[in-house]
Amino acid sequence: MQRIANLLVVKDNQVLLLKKPRRDWYVAPGGKMDSGESIYEAAIREFEEETGATPVNPQVKGIYTMMILNPDTKELIDEWMLYTFVAKDLIGTPYESNREGLLEWHGIEKLKTLPMAEGDRSNLSFAVSKNGVQYGTFYYTEEFELLEERLQNSMEGDLL
């Protein structure tokens, strides 16, 4: 199972997003975890590689299962895990572009309308606007048409 970590920086009511050229969709900077790497390490490493900047005090905001299904047979085609982090600041100046696409700052409200996978819209909107951690499963076709999403939210804190 593939494991992916992404990290969204929120600063001055804006978010730093990566515009991928293949679909012209926006995503949070991130990528595949390396073997033996923690999700925290992966999120920071991927963010730094893709932006040239360092996130300040990232916090986990979402843990998701992504399911790619044949829409007719409901047969599982692919599955991966996505771990989403958010940071309220960064150190350094982000690149304007990288091998993955263009880096752009957008107002938080643009998360509602920018072209992106619908699961990412749910995920990133939660990350910037709600307390706690979100868990969920997103079901997609191979063309990334969202078939279904199941989401649960929790308030993290002391249990004792």
C-alpha cells in the first residue's frame, strides 16, 4: 500500500498550493513516504523538497484511506493512505515552481472553488478551518471522480 504525506502552510489567511500540470489541479505539497520514514518526517521532507522552505511546527490534521474503484463492478483497483499536516508558518521563501508544477499562494476561501480532487477539497478545507483531526475514506474512479466520502472528526487532547 502506498503511503503519502502532504503539508499545507496557512499564513496571513492564505495557503501555499502546488498546481500540477497534468490535470491543472491544486494539491498540498507532498509525496510518497520513504521506507522507514515516519509520517511526520515524510511530510516535512516532501514539503522542503517541493517548496525550498521549512514548515514551522506542523501538526497532523487528517488520516485518510484512498480507494480507487471500478465504478461498474466496484472492484478495488488501487488503495493508498494519505496523511495531511498543517503548519501556520514557514521559514524561507518558497520556489515559484519545481519539477512537480507551480507553487502559488491562494486565499483560504479559494479552497472552495479551485480545481482539485473533491476529496482534497474536503481534506484541506477541514485542515484550515476546524480543530481536531479528521479521518476518512474517499472512493474514486480511475479518473478521480469522487464516488463517496466517509468522514469522522475527533477532538485530540488529554484523555486522562
